[in-house]
Amino acid sequence: MLLIASLIFAACGTKPAEPAAPAAGEQPAAEGDIIIGGILPMTGAIATFGQSSKKGVDLLVEQVNAQGGVLGRKVVFVAEDTKSTQADSATAIQKLIQQDKVVAVVGEVASSNSLAAGPIAQDAKVPMVSGSSTNPAVTEVGDYIFRAAFIDPFQGAVMANFASKDLKAVKAAIMTDANSDYSIGLGNVFKEVFTANGGSIVSEVSFVSGDTDFNTILTTVKNAKPDVVFVPSYYDTVGLILNQAKNNVGFPAEVKFLGGDGWDSPALFELAGDAADGHYFSNHYSPDVDSPEVKAFIDAYQAKYNEVPDALAALAYDAANMILKGIEKAGTTEGPALRDAIAAIELNAVTGKIKLNEKRDPVKSAVVIIVEDQKQKYFTTVNP
Ligand code: PHE
């Protein structure tokens, strides 16, 4: 009972009651300002994703305005809370386009939410750039939809090859969130590549976001005796799964849990404690990687927020930069011209070089992270 109570408490602890109030100095848009919208999960199941993303965009806007803005105009960022749901993502982007008259939108984070918002941006001819949605279908919505992240066919292959080649795994289990396009898509890619490598899938189970008791499905998975367990889900469920796998179900330490970018949150360690140690996930960026872009970003972010930025902050910074650089190049904020300018963007971004292919997806490297002492540690880089 005590354990369950403390887990529920931990889960609630990651959900702030209210979105952050506008910081002092943030001003409402005036005539002539360039207004960029944001649809971000500031509250709800994956709130750390939205909060980090907003910090990333706020930092960029501050830097750009300090340099005189874009086309000589001040940039204003208006972020709407999607509450981590599809319905609110659609309402949020509608409000930004109709009421705030934004010229472009950053977001959403979760692929399912970007899929809900994308058609609205496409119909209105307002470019939408997701920093972090990795499901291929997101940009397939139309030619006004872009992203700053690599896509899941790459990310899934990175982790399947890591399992087969680096960990020498031959038996894998897969645990997916049945309500998440991201989770289902990434799980499928892992399965395809891992079996093509000669491995076999010994157990497949599913759950949904909001579940808190994973003991039964974890027991099923453990009984199948996998070498690795792939959990392509977000930190809110992954944190509890890792905790219960170690502390309730007694997984042997040599069974490695693997995941994707959805693990990236400080809240993962609040939920999992030391049960996350020794496991691996793929990500877009690591603060441990030495590049001039990463260093400049970390220095500025730390000066403003006194914390080390996660991948969400870096990706949202890059996505907003694609929009602002696009406006500069187009010389206008008008939809079709801005769309064409973003499609042609070439940027040495924080998360790597961004140059979009004909599907409006960048082709970029991934990093593999290992968790050690409840911290992320850079393990290796995998190039496309
Ligand atoms: N890639 C995830 C999705 O498409 C979102 C995500 C990106 C989460 C990066 C964490 C870090 O749903």
C-alpha cells in the first residue's frame, strides 16, 4: 500500500497545477510585431515537455529581439496550453490562428497532438513547425507542416541495431502505449529492424497513458525471458514501468530496458528513482556533446534559467529558429512565401544540421543516452 501511495504521489508531483504566468517584461503584441504561436503541453501527462519547449522558444525570442528583431520588427511569442490532449491541441491552434493572427506555430510535442493540430494549420496556410514530433505522418499532413526532429523509422532502427549489435540481444519484448501514434509507430520500427537483424520478439504488451499499475504486464514480459525490453513511451509511464520492473516484479539487472526520446524528462528520475539506472534511450541532443552551437545554447539557457536544457528545449529553440530565419529569408510573413522559405532552410542548429528533405523532415544524427546515478550520460552518436 505504502509503495502504491508513494508512486501515485510521485506521479502527481510531476504535474504542476497551473501553466507558468507570463514572465515579467513579456509584453502583449503591438501593431507591427511579428506574432509566433506555440501549442505546447504546459500541463497534463507530459507537462515537462511543454515547459522545456516554452523556455527554449522564449530564450530565442529574447536573443532575436535584443538584436533588433526580424525584418526590423519585434517578435512576440504566444504559447497556448494543449493540456497534453488532442482536443485541446486543435482548439489551441484554432485560437492562435483566428484570434491572435499568428504567422506560424511551434508545436506540438507529442505526435498524436501534432496530427490533431496539423490539418488546421494546413487549411489556414499557416506554417507549423514541430520541434519534437517524430512520427512520419506528422509532416505528411501537408506542405505547411515541418519539423526540427529526425523521424521514428531512423530512431527505431538506431535502438534495434543498438540492441542487436552493441548489447548482442536476440530476444526482445515490446511494451507500447496503445493511444499514442508515436509509441505504436516506434514499436513497429523496432520490431521490423530487430527481427531483420535475426532477433525474435518474445512478448508484446500494451497499456495507455494514465495507467499506474504495470505489475501484470511486466510479469508477462518477465516470464518470456527477454534480453531487452523496448518501451517507446513518455516519461510519465516509463518512470513507473522502470520502478515497478525493478522493485515489484524483480527484473534481473542484466535485462536492459530501452526507449526513445520520450524518456527525456527530469521527472523520469522522480518516478523511477535508481530503477532507471543502467538502461538506454535514443535522443536528439546531449549537453555532453561538444559543439559551438550546443555550448552557446547551454550557456545562454543556464544564464536565463539556471538549469541545463533538455532535448525538448533545444528542439523548440531550433524549430522557432527555422521560422524566424524563414521570415528573414522570405522578407515577409505571408503564408506561401514563408512556407517556401522554411522548406529551403539550412541551419547549423543546436540539435545538429537542419536541411529538410522533400518530405519536410531533417536528416540528422541521434545520440544514445545511458542512465547512470539517475542522470543522463552521453553514450554514443549514430549517424543516418
Ligand atoms: N518524439 C515524441 C513524439 O513524437 C516527442 C518527444 C520528443 C518527446 C523529444 C521527448 C523528447 O511524440
